[in-house]
Amino acid sequence: MKIAIVGTGYVGLVSGACFAEMGADVTCVDIDRAKIEKLKQGIIPIYEPGLKSIVQRNYEAERLHFTTDLSSVLHEMKIVFIAVGTPSDKNGNADLSFVMTVSETIADHITRPLLIVTKSTVPVGTSHRIRDLVRRRLDERGLREMTFDVASNPEFLKEGAAIKDFLSPERVVVGVESECAKELMTKLYRPFLLNNFRVIFMDILSAEMTKYASNAMLATRISFMNDIANLCERVGADVNMVRRGMGSDSRIGRSFLYPGCGYGGSCFPKDIRALISVAEDVGYEMKLLKAVEEVNNLQKNILFEKLANVFGEKLNRLTVAVWGLSFKPETDDVRDAPSLTLIRSLLDAGVSIRAYDPAAIEEARRVLGDAVYYANDIYDAACGADAVIVPTEWKEFRLPNWEVLKKIMQRHVVIDGRNIYNGAELSSLGFEYHGIGQK
């Protein structure tokens, strides 16, 4: 089956590579000519474990192709996925300009029956907007008898585990309007789900809402636990014990009950804002999600507040090591990362910053410039530091050599934004430890 995927960002490139891995003939399309040329050379624009090898393997096997010209390949395709960005505009709405531009290109060059699938995260009703646009353009072209279908196939990939998520999905959500579209999507996804066919078919509007609702639920759990953690500190409880007690209830479960310094990334912040905006457009107020967003924005300041509580107002004399720049481990994505909120506050206070991340230094440099020192490893970052702050729980941070750190640090304060260390152990080694939601 020949398919095209428009957009070679995180979703588009992972999707294209994984569809090719399962035998589909995939053409990835992007208007960025430099990016396309680099992809042909095996240069991957994002950090995602396993992605480079799967792209190179399928490109060499001629199952994966790259082009900047959608119109030149459209006549060969059975399915076209739209996987371009939908960033937030200044009002929090999802910016659909890229989605609609791709839809216009399809409408102006379609010559045979085609299934148009939105894989971008889009507001409820977007697929119907695409359908109406394509139908109108076809009528203008005198092709009133031309048939096509639209569908919604939202992605549920976790950055850092996207290849595994795509090749062995928990579920695949597909919104369709016709049996033809359902049959095509069934055929495309069957190789992924041979042992347990987990495609959930539904109407298009429900599929679009499912994506937003899923991310909203996960973000809500994070903000709820952060709220509980902050209360635990004030009443003397230990949020780690509370989390274990809560998670043992099968109705609640353990996932996303880990307190920290807030969520970030390309999905949760943007999708929460978009869902709030969608509700406002139809005269409904998402009071809970507004609170989720408010709690998260406040939580991103908690690491700086803890530092200020330790050192008082003399922060401009401090040197601070920041371990972790990406919004989560196993990615180089720094969009809306708590580390950036922390670093900006530190810079405003006159703090000298020595930062390290295993993958995200270059992405952080694009945002922060040379305002901070980018270290070679955690020890280089901690050299001469008054405090180590950990916004991101990379595995290599879990077992540092505390004896070495004690020798190279100026003062011995550890502020743990992800609760990966044992406070009692660090105290016994002579460190002053501050976690999230702990006594």
C-alpha cells in the first residue's frame, strides 16, 4: 500500500518510518528542503531512541522516500496523512494554518479516490472542515463525481518510547465516516496488531475529542499530585507514601501519580490550552482544566522557590548546576520544559548557571543562547556549584558519585525536582536535600 505522510516532525517521521517497517511504501513530505536532504543522508532532526536506524534501514530498502513536492506523488497514493504542526496561537487556539494549507494542496491536485487522514492534533470538527474544503475545490474543478474520504487517526506516542508505542500500540483510535475508509485503515494497521486487533473505530468527532481528553486526563493527574505534594510539605506528610497508598487502589492505579516540577513538552500544555479554547467557542467553561493549567504554571516555579528559601536573597552570588534540560528523559524536546522556567528565573536573579543534559543541549542553546555554561557531564556542571537542581530524571543522574560531588561543590545543596534520591541517605553524606512533597 502506498501512503504519504505530510510533515516530518516528531509524529510524521516516526509514523512514516514505522509504517515502512511494516511493509508499506511510504513517502514523507515536507516543505523544508534542507531537512529532506538531511533525511536522505540519514541525518535525523530529532532525538528519539531507535528512530535513526529504522529510518536508514527503510530508506535503503526503498520503502521510505522523502520529497518536498506532495502534488507530484499524490496520484500514486491511497492514503495521505496530515501530520503537520498545530501550535498554539496567542489566544490558546490550535493554529490550523499548516493543516489547511496541506488540505488545499490535496484538493487542488487530487486525481483519484483518496483517504485523507488527520494525524495532527486538531480541534473537534477539523476533519469535517477538511472534507468541506476538498469537496468545494473539487466542485470548482468540475470534478463533482470524484470520491474521497476523510478520517481521524490521533497519535498517542510517548516521546522517548515512540517507536515501541507505534509498533506495539496499546490501542489505535480511528474516526471514520464510511466503510471504505474503515477497510483501508484496517488493512494498514493489521500488521501491527496481528495477535490482538486493538483498533477502536468511532465517529470522527469522537476520535478528535479522544486525543484531547486523554492528554487532559494525564495532565490532570500530574497537577493533582503536585497540588497534593505541596500540601504534604505543609502538613508534614510524605507524598511518596501517599502516592503508594493511592496507587494500590485498582480504581486509581499508579500511572502519572509522580509529583515533580510540572509538565511540559509539545503536547500537554498546547492541548490543554486548545481544549479550553474549544470549550469557550461553544459557550462552555472548562473550570477543571483551567485549574490544571494554573497549578502547572505555579509548579514550574517551585524549584526556584526552594533555592530562594535555602539561600535567602543573596542569589546573585550563587553558582547552580542544573541537571536536565529536556522536558522529560529520552528526548531533546525543551518546549515548555520546567527547566527553562527555572533557568530564566535564575538568570533574572543573577545566578551563574552550569547546565547539563544528555541530549537537549543544542535545543536549549537555541532558546537560551550563551547565557548559561553548557557542561560536558554532571560533574563538570557541579564543579564549584553551591547547589544542584534536577528538573529532569535522566537515568544517568540516578547514581552519581556523591563523594566526588562533595569534593567539587562549593556548598552541598541538592534540590530534587523529580524525587529520584533518598533524602535520608544524602543527609547522612553531608548534603542538604530538598525534594517535592517530602518532610
